[in-house]
Amino acid sequence: MLDYPVRIEMLSRFRSQGEQRKILELLRQGGVDIVIGTHRLISGDVVFKDLGLVVIDEEQRFGVLHKEKFKELFKLVDVLTLSATPIPRTLYLSLVGVKDMSTIETPPLNRLPVETIVCGYDERIIRDAINRELERQGQVYFLHNRVQTIDRVREKIVDLVPQARVEIGHGQMHSDELEEVMARFVAGKIDVLVCTTIIESGLDIPNANTIVIDRADRFGLADLYQLRGRVGRAEHKAYAYLLLPREMMTIGAARKRINAIKQYSSLGAGFRIAMRDLEIRGAGSILGTAQSGHIMAIGFDLYCQLLKQAVAQLKGRKFQPRLEVDLRIDFVATNEAEFAQLGPERRIPAFVPANYVSDTGLRIKAYREIAETSTRDQFDRVQREWRDRFGKFPEAVDNLFLLAEIKLAAAKAGISRVEVRERKLMLTRRGEFILVDGKFPRLVAKATHLGEVLELTKKFT
């Protein structure tokens, strides 16, 4: 901003009390255009003259209470949150449309993925990893997240690699001392920095390309991804060593997280990591402050439906509720495994075959689209899009659309259940069986194909 008449200030514990008072007074008067800071910005003594935009970088480092405070303080302010690994609650809010979301998946030029090694704690591995990095004039982070024992760990590293310059950095150090240590590390005067998770966010030191994380089982998925991201920020191959106690190498919940980190090692994998975190931990409470957990009282599917409806109403859009029609048709196979098991005289395929849509994610999306159709216009639009995108429908997809059409016809007629059992069709409306041909109290017309079921159901619309 050097070429513009913009004043930029910074608020954090690294500023003296006098400097902080001066900046706070300027903020009240409107004398500062951009202020960059830590949690200090949501302290009670910070007052803005006319705030227009809040940018929350590294969103996963802020608790829900902090973000709720932002909402209270700045009701009509635009808020932009940035994160490689959003917490499940924030990610879910984006997925259901409460917040807008965009993703950047293109990595910087010449950036290489970080090689992730998961192994039991072994001092030989630690020594070899540090020596390999020092041989190519690089630097190493050794992450030990316990301040009480961090001095002992530094002594151990000095014993293992006597030629290395080893120093300590953690959040309980005096700000001047910590600043001095980090300045020496950036300048290349320290070979190994034994540190806590204080390095997790914001550091960009291209010469540090090996990180060793002790007791990786104590970290969450997002933490591990962020820590791994501290290395590999130049054009050199980087390495992340995740050290686990021997007994945790094959069992335990931590192993799931470690496996996910190892699996998602490609560049730009943060979004997939966050999705896996959402899957493991749950979506959390949208109206409360819980950051994880499931909505069990009414069921997740109904909860999503109600939330979508509320969001649409607040945005002034018409919302068509999903059709609640129970289809029970005994001769229909709804997946390839079931299709293979049923006898040829009974089976009618009604699913999206893998050879028609090969990508699993796209198949799931396709099922969701067809399940959410609630009007004839939506139904026709989805059909056109699928045909245009994937080509001519195979028999199984044709039948899947027939099932959706039966649901549409049944919902229009107020029918809550369409059941075919032993070649007999039974329709239920308002809790009672209805007549199909006017002669039998619990009808019953022979139906051997989905087309016949549809035509019989349409009679009641």
C-alpha cells in the first residue's frame, strides 16, 4: 500500500502499552485505515469509528465465542473468513448455503507436495531426518507441544546431532525473547527449532523443509495439516515425520486422523481434509456454540431440510419442500450388488451404474439431485442436464427416473406410500389403503413393471 494514502497499524502483545494506547485512540478517531492484529482486536477497549470489512485469516484458530462476539460488535459489516482447514461448523454453514464459499485449488508455481512419513518414535529416524536436511543447508522444526519438558527434548536433539544449532521457541516466552529467536531462525542462524504449535499459522520460511511432529496422536486433523504446511514453501522437496507411540501404530482413533493426513498429501488437499474432519467429528450446532457433534433429536436429513427451508425464506426465495413418499417395490434393485443377487425374473435395475458415471462423488451428487426434485420442472431440468453431461441413459438410469416420477405423481395425489409386494400394488392415502379399480377394498391390481405402477398412480392425480 506504499503508493497509496493508507495508514496501516498492528495490534498484538508485541506492541508496548504506550503504542497500543496511541493506536486505539487513532481507531476511535478514524485515523487508521487498516489494522492487523491478533485476538487483541476483539478486546473490550477496541472501538472503530466506521468499520466496513473484517478479514479473519486462519479461521480455525478462532473459537466460536470469538466469532459470535464479532457478530455482536459488527452487525452490518462484511466478513471474509480464510482457512485451509475450516472447522466443521463453518464448513457446514458454507455447504448448506448460510455462507458463500469459494475454493482456491491451484497451487503456487513449482510447489511440490510434502512427503508424509508416519512411524513409531525412533531416535535414529529423528537423527537421520535432521542430518539429511542439514546436508542440503536446510532448517528443521522439531515440534514438541509440552512446555514443561521442552528443555529436555532440546538437550536430546543436541546429543543426537551435536553439530546442529538448536534453540527453543514457545508461547510462554517473553515476547522480545521469542521475537529474537524467530528472527535468528528466519536469518538461518538456527538449524533446529524445538517448538510448540505456536508455529502453526502464518509462518513462511522457505529454507525450513523438514518438520518432525512428536506425539502426532495428540493433534487434530486440521492441526496436522496446518503444521505440515509450515514446510514445503519453496521449490525443494519437503518432509513431514509424524511420530506415534509404538502401541498406537495399528489401533486407536488417532490412527484414523494420521491415515487421513497421509492419504491427502496432494497440493490443495485442505478442503478434502476439512470434509473428512466434518465426517469424523460431526457438523456442530448452527444456532449454539458447539463446534462438533450431530443433531440427533430430529435426524440429520430432516434437520438439513429445515435449515435449507429457513435459509431460503430469509433470502426471500420460494421453497418447495421435499416429497415425503415411501416407495416399497420388491422387484427393484437399487444398487449393483443387489442387482447381482436378485433372480433375473424379479429384478429391475434402478441406480446409477459405475460404468455410466465413474466418479463416486458425482454419483452421490446425482442421487441427491434426483432425490430433491419436487416439481415437474425440476425433474425435466435434471433429466436434460444428465443427458447432456453423461450421454444416453442406460436402462438402470431410466428406471431411476421412473421411480422419481412415481414419487411426483403420488405426492400430487396426496399418496404417502406406494407399495408393490408379490406383484400387487397398494397405495396409501391419509393412513388408509385406497381403491384402485373401485371393486376391492385393498386393491389390488397386478403390476409387473414400473411403467404400470406409474400409470396406476397417475389415475389419482
